Amino acid sequence: MIATLVGLAMLLAGERRQIPWLRYAGKPLASAGFLIIAVCAHPYGSFATTIVVGLALGAIGDVALLWKRGFVLGLGAFLLGHAAYAVAVAQVVPVAQWLSPLAIVPIAAALGALAWLWPHLGAMRAPVIAYVIAIAIMVIAAIALGRPRFLAGAILFFASDLGVARDKFVAPGFSNRAWGLPAYYAGQLLIASSIAG
């Protein structure tokens, strides 16, 4: 957790002051923090292993987003990470049991996000639609799993993606990262710490 906090502080300072080396050093360090927690807390079982895979894909996405041309690669890595989280949950709670009245919340949030972003997406519409579907499914899976830390992490991850989307498609600026990055890393830390139960 200390690695994530230090890395996040470096990353935010680098983003705010436009200092590239702070960004390039801080982001991998921050991501390493949630991976370390996951590996240290890793019990035996396919659920935990699949969550670690999802976190590793998140770390790959983090690094990819350091470069402007890496956005699509980052998007793909995060999409696969969400899929890994959903697969992990499916090993504990059958997919047939995922739908509940609470599932309407992430579905409505996903539709609202798409409606907001739609005029700005252009050629990125198909990848963004696929991504929004993936993260909505992940949150629905988190609701079905019923582990508070995992659910809180999933919600924070979803919220942080709104900051990424706003920065990329609507209104670029540090303000998006000022709240989006802390929300993202808090979410990943919570997901990592939920592995053991």
C-alpha cells in the first residue's frame, strides 16, 4: 500500500507539473503496490489467481496509458482485466445468479455514460461500447459476489473510468486525473485486498 501511495503522489505531481519522469516512475510504482498486496494475500484457488491476472492486466493498462498512442492498448488491457474479474466471480457465484434488482444501477450508469460520451466518440464508439459493457458486467458480478471490499473497488474503478473518459473525449485537464487516479488506485487496492475473503 505504501508503494501505491508514494507512486500515486509522484504520478499526480508529474501530471500537475508536467514532469515526465515523475509520471513514468510513479505510475508503475503505484500499480506495483496493488500487485504486491494481491500476491502476498494470495490463497490457493482459481478465484484468487484470476483476480491476480485481472490486476496484472490493470497494471499493463496503466503503463500503456502513459503514452498517447497507447490508449487503445490500455483500453484493451483494462477490458480484459474486467473480464478476468467477472470470470473470477463466476467461479464462486454462477452467472445465472448475478441478476438482481441492484443490477439496474450499473446498467443505468453504463447507459448514462454512453449517452454522455456518444457525441464525442467518433471512430472510438465500438471499442468504448465494448469497454462500458465489460465494466458494467464486472460491477454486476461484484454485486452478486457480495464482498464489500470487492464491490467498493469495482464501483471506484467504474467512477475512475469516467475521469479517464472525460479527459480523453470531453474536457482534457488535470482535474480529471486529480480525482480519477486516486479513485482508480483505491479501487484496485480494495479488489486486491478482497482476495482472501
